[in-house]
Amino acid sequence: MTPDAASQLLRERGLRVTAQRLAVLRAVQDPDATGQPGHVTADAVAEAVRAEVGAISLQAVYDALGALADAGLVRRIQPAGSPARFEARVGDNHHHVVCRGCGRIADVDCAVGAAPCLTPVDDRGFTIDEAEVLYWGHCPQCRTGPQP
């Protein structure tokens, strides 16, 4: 995404355009910037942003990530026992698979395709519009290596 397109996107979502927000958005969108393909931690985003724009506090990175998530520009996920992760894939109906060995996270498309993707047996009177599913297992590399 070009800097002009990213700036326009921030404005369309009602966010003020700052160098830090643009750098945070780029870090989440570009796996090469963080070395964490697809699902980046705030620490990795902070390192990438510091390399691009200089000094920024971890709290400022969290604030920017929160604003971007609230605006629907990034998605926050937090598997049990893992720090929050952020991804640029938003607006579709997908889930995640997490490796119990190395912690790698990958996207898994919903088998149904339409939100909420799962229908509860008893919705308790709620109107369900989203289901968040985490699959757990071992990735191919951890299955062939020594098990913990």
C-alpha cells in the first residue's frame, strides 16, 4: 500500500494521520518488516517502527494498534498463553491455527464461509454475528522435530 493510500485510509476511518500510525500500519501489513509473517506482536511492530521513524515507546505502539483495530484496519487476536498478535487480514471470515510447539499462527478459512461460521446450540437470546475459533495442534516442523 502506498503512503498516500494508507493516509487516505486512515482519514476515511476518522483517524488522524501521523508518521507513527503510518509506520505501525506498514509494520503489520509487511511481514518482511517484522520477521513475523502475518501475525505480529507489538514488540516486533515497535522494532520495525523504530527502524523506520526513530524513537517510539511501546505504549505509543499499543495505542496506535488499538486505534487501528478499533477502526477495523488491523485485527487483534490473543491465543491463550501468548502475547496479543495483530494482523492485516480483516473484513473476512477466517480463524486461526496455533502450534503448541513453536507458537506459530496461521490463518484458516471458515468452512462455511458466511459469518458467524458456527451456530450455537443455544444462543441464550443473543444475536450472534461473529465466531472466533482457535485450532491447536503441531505444525509440520514441530511434528518432525523433537517434542517437548
